[in-house]
Amino acid sequence: MKNFMVLSLLLLWGTSCSNEGKVLQMEKWSDTVSGKRADLTDGKLIVSENQKYLYDGTGSANGFANFEWNAKILTTPDAYATIGFHTDKSEKGYEVVLHNGAIDGTKKTGSLDAVRNLYRSLAEDGDILSISRKSVSADENTLSVERNSIETKGEWFPVQIAVKGKNIAIKVNGVEVVNYTEPENPYRMDAYKNRLLGSGTFSVATEKGIVVLDSITVVPLGIDAVNPDALEAIDEQNDNIIKLQQQNFPVIDYHVHLKGDLTKEMAHAMSMNYGINYGVAPNAGEGGVGRMLANDKEVYEYFEEVKPLPFLCGVQGEGRKWTRDFSQEALGVFDYLFTDAMTIIDHKGRNSRIYRAEEVHYDGVTKEQYMDHLVDQTVKILTNEPADIFANPTFLPDDMNADYDKYWTDKRVERVLDVLQKYNIALEINPRYCIPSMNIICKAKERGIKFTFGTNNVDSNFGKLEYCIEAIEKCGITADDIWFPSMSVRRERPVVIYNKFE
């Protein structure tokens, strides 16, 4: 009996390995509801709303463990679909999301659903002009076989999914957007307890709209396949980010600067490894640190650099002259725009970067009077400068920060929250400075003000949004409290030059 079992396993392994390294054309698919088969010899896989197809062609009987899967894909406007792998009729395995469109908090194309959710898509929707379905003779095990032809408009986008050992890598339009290594002890909520590596077949399911797949292929790989660029697994049992991912809480750091030792390549790797979406932004204006954009031409050039990268694309208005020196049209190409009140025009008309002690001058006024002026400037900035996000909020000079709660009285806080609410400006929760205070965050939530998370890093060592996670817990922040670029109203706000510059 023992010998028979060993022989059976060897025969099974021989069967599953017979296609190793070969490019398989994935032509045979079955509709899980109707039982109809789609034969793609002369057509494309068309999956309409509420349909789900399982691959049951070559290699599917024994399942796929390590593989490279490729397809060209077209989605209709606002379609939402998933590609499943290591799956079967019991719906085990992982799912990759297909969903494009505005940055609105929904999961986007390339997301490894509930494990590495993405919030900006590198692909765009197309549309279908016509579909021709041709039925041919069915065999005794199926209801019918369909061969589909289709006329479309818009760009098709390539998607690649590769599993090598414990690593899952996903590319969209040739750009790697997920590089996830499953740890020994993955964290999974009950709803996702079957999101684990194993083996199985592939599925395509559409929840909304229509998704079309063309040139679908898979290359089965050996059990020793390794991704040499795999990122290290993290300890998910002690990781707050994976827990937020599985609660479908959007984890985005909108305030990341490529400065110090942080290159775009390093930021890309960190973002994928931590599971935190990064919004990468330069400074537009003068007086800041790091990459500075000086005019519209530089803005457009920079945007073309970052547009193909897997980041949200932001820009920070730096200093107080940026509204004069840049057009709204140029800054409007970015996903979002933010500014702060760390640079003010002080009570004697001087440009003052209050994060630099040598530029903070009281000159005969008390610190209470200086604080009143700082609040006045903050209100003017938020009223007249059309930003989406108030960054580094409630920041104080070093020699005042020890008395933060004393200076940020209820009256002063209410003045700032009033203007945020009036102009639908989001309030950044900043883990670098641990501001605003929890008290102010709770007050803002009570008013219905939206939040973003933003670090304002100086190099690559900027943590994993720890203060933001504390605010989620202490102030009861939910996904509904988070701001997204689709909520932006800045293009409707006129620019007012309210300071007099020499």
C-alpha cells in the first residue's frame, strides 16, 4: 500500500511537471453558474457583471503552485473584477483586483486584495463597441461552447502575476506594484482565512461592468522557483498595517518627500514591503528642503517623471509666494496639493520659517500675541491658498511647543477648524511631529472634517504611521473619515494674493 501511494505521488508529480517552463495558452474556461464553456481559440474571455469563470484547460487538473501568468486586459468604465489564483470552486486562494478610475478610496488595479490594497491605478478603462458571440457544438459534459469576438476602444493594459515560493509579485503596465512575501504565520481575519498560498487553478470574476482578457498565458514553474528580488516577509501578527488592510481601511501616507537617502526606488520598495501607499511630493515654491520646483515648466517636467510610478502624485506649496509663481492649471495635474503654516509673514512683514529658531523673532510682542498672529496667518493661508490638505497642522516654534496645550486654546483651535470645514480642507495627522493633539483630532472628527496621514520625512527612516494608528484607536477614526483626491474642490477656489511681497 505504501509503495502504491509513493508511485501515485510520483505519477502525479510527473504529470504536473510535464508542462514546467512551457507557455500554456489558457483557452478553456467554464462559467461557474451556467456551466457554459468559453473556448478562446479564436476569441477573448469576456466576463460580464456577476459572472465567474474558472480555468479548466491544460494543467488545471493538478493545479498550479509556482507560475508566471500574463494577460492583456480591457475594463469598461468603473468595472470591478478580480483574478483568482491558487483557487477552486471553494474560493480559496488570493485575488488580484481590476478596477481603475479616480482615487476615491476603492481598491485599484493590481491590489492583492485585503493583503496589499492599492489606491491609485496605473491603468485606464477602455470600452466595448460591439460583441459577437458564436456558439458551436457542445460535448456531453457542457451546455455550450462560445467563441467570442469583440470590438473595443481605448488602451489594453498588461497584467502579470508571478508566484515563486512564498513570494507574490504583480505588475501592471510593466511596473511592479506588489511584491509580497507570505510569512510563516500570516495574519488573516476570518473573512480572509483562505487567502493563503497553496496550489489551484485560476478564476476571473466580475462584480460590476465587463472585463475582457486576451492572450492569456501561464508558465508553470518548478517547486524550487525563487524571485531573486523578493522582499522580506514581515511579522504580520505584530503589524498594524496588515490589520488595517483587512478591515479595508485605506493606508496612505500622503506626505513623503524624496530627500536625504530616500530615492524613488527605495520608496517604491518600502511602500510594497510595508503595505503603505505613498503619496510622493516635491515642494513648489521657495525656502524648503529637498527637491524644489520653481515654475510651471518644472512642474510639468516633474509630473511626467512620476506619473508612471506606483505612487499617488502630490505637490506641496512651499513658502507663501507659490500662489503667485505657479498657475492653478499646472499644479492641477497632480492628484492633490497641500501646504502648511510653517512659513508665515510675521508681525513685522518678514518671511519667517518657524521651524528654524533663528527666523522666529518676537521683537517686543509676547508669545501669546505671537500665537494670535500665527493663528491669523494660518486662517489667511487656508482661506486664500487653494490647497486640499493642511499639512503639519498646529506646528509651533521649538520654544513654544513645550506649552502646546496652553497656546492651542479652544478658541484658537475653533478658528482653524472653522476654515477647514468651510473650504473642505483635509486635516493631516502627522506622525513625525505627533500633531495635531488627540484632543484636536477628536474635535475635528466631531465636525465631520476629513483626515489624511502624512509624515513629512527627512530621509528613509520615517516609520509606519504609528501616531496615525494611535489616532484611529483613540479618536475612533474610520475609513469614512479619510479624505481622497476625488473629494478635491481646490480647482473651484480662486487664488487671492493676500500678502504684499517686495
